Amino acid sequence: MQFDRVKRREFITLLGGAAAWPLAAGAQQAAKQPLIAYLSVVSRERTSREIGGFLRGLHELDYVEGRDFDIAYRFADGRVDRSGALAAELLSLKPSVMFAVVTPAAVAAKALTPTLPIVCPLLADPIGFGLIASDAHPGGNVTGVRFRIDGLAGKQLEYVLQIVPDAKKVGMLVNVASGVIIDRQEAEATAQKLGVELIPAEVRAPDDLDQAFHTMAGAQAEAAVALVDGMMFNERARIADLAATARLPVVYGFRDHVDAGGLISYGVNLAANFHRAATHVVKILKGAKPADLPVEFPSKLELVVNLKAAKALGLAIPQAVLTFADEVIE
């Protein structure tokens, strides 16, 4: 009987251990699930198109959320200065890769970790910011897709002069908090070449936007360019309203501004960049190093015109612009 009791206890112990094996295996499997840390300076509801492009890109590569990876989101809601704190939060989750959607976010993340792979779909002047050594051989822990090409800001200024041919004073809405100066330098050089006086309207936060438009109006700007920026992307509906109230024709860098009521945009399709950057993320999850993944360039620029906004401004868009436009919103 004593022997039987001992054998029974051992059997129960073994049975309990066997029952725990699937749980332990499941826990190990869950622990191995890759985590993508998604860091955005824009609010979730104002970047749904871009998130959709990224997730669609992953899905097309047979990577499905919940099955092949998990994703943790952090949104700065237009406050670039929050990027560092949100990046630190994400790093505490031990992600496999960070998807930092704009250059300032990538800079903030790289300052905290020189080893975690970082993919940025909207790189601007990455060499100047020390994020990569070169486009062909990034050499560090950052790679991604550029969202601008040389001459883009200058071309936006040229479109201003096509829709307002006699303009001598052109406002320039610029977020100086982002640290990205290459577009401003290019716009200033183009303005000088075209003989146009450029009126800087500097902002650091959303609360500065009203004053920026007062600055341009006070200087009698006849039109304006809004240099590409995450905070202004987040505030695009408000900027469109301010431009309409000031009766100021503005040319933007992203079509999302036009969808929100803006006049004209010329630049890359953001969702397409997010879609392409998914390839970098998947390659990294499969073992590739960012140092060896060349930075890609946008393959297409698009011109989008909002005729409804033009009519409200009493502005006739030249036929040459309409003919070249990729999309005209009636």
C-alpha cells in the first residue's frame, strides 16, 4: 500500500508536469512573437491612411498582425518634443524593430538606442542628421524611405507663382522645432533665384499657427508654401481653415492637406512610402541588419488640386497646372 501511494503521488506529479508542458511551450512561443514599436508624431485618427498602407504592406508579405507579430503604438499628437519620451516607453517593451514615422522621431529613438533596428518611411536629410552613412550603405541601425527629393521645395514655390503669377511676397510656413532645415534652405535659394521675397512664418507648436498667419497677412503675403512637417500634417484641417479665412493660396507638400480642404499639394504619396517601408521591417524581422538595407527613394511625385478651395478664394487655376495634375478634386 505504501508503495502504491508513492507511485500514485509520482504519477500525479508527472501528470501535473505534463499538463504544464503545453502552457510552458505556449509561453515560450508568445515570448518569441516579434514586437513592432510604432512611433508617430501625428495622432492616430489623422494618420489612418498611412497606418493602413503600412499594415497592407506587411500583409502582402504574408505578415499578419496577431499571427506573425504584435504592434505597440505611441502617438505624439503633433508634439514633436514628445518623441523622446514616447520612444523610451516603446523601448521598455523590448521591441524587435521600431517604426519611427518621421526623421525627428528617428533621431529621438537613435539617441536612446544605437542597436535596435529603426525603420523610417519619411526620411529627410538622414546623412545630415547622422542617421545613416550613405543611402546605399546606411551603416548603422537606421534605414527606410526618403520622402523628398532635391528640388521639391523649390518646385512647390514655382507652383505658387503659376497660380499667382504676379506674387512678389510669398509666405513660408515652417516648423522650426523639427530641426529639419533642408527644405527651408532650398525654398530660400529658389525665392532668391525667382526674385520673390520670402516671408518666414515660424511655428513651434499648434498654438503658434494663428500668429503665423497673422505674420504673413501683416507682411502682405500674396500666397504661401507650407513646408512639410509632422505637426502641420496633424493640424492640416486647421491650417486649411486659417488659409481660407486669410484668403491666402497655399501650396503644400502632402495630398492629405488638400483632402482636408487645402488648395494644392505637390510631393510624395505618404501611404505609398509607408507601404514600401514595410519591406524593410519584414527583412529585419527575418534577420537582416539595417546597416545593410539601402535607403529607398520615392518613385513618384503627385500633384493634387482642389477646385472647390480655388473657387472659394476666387482663384482660377491655370490649365497647364490642371493638365499636369494627378488628381483634381471638384
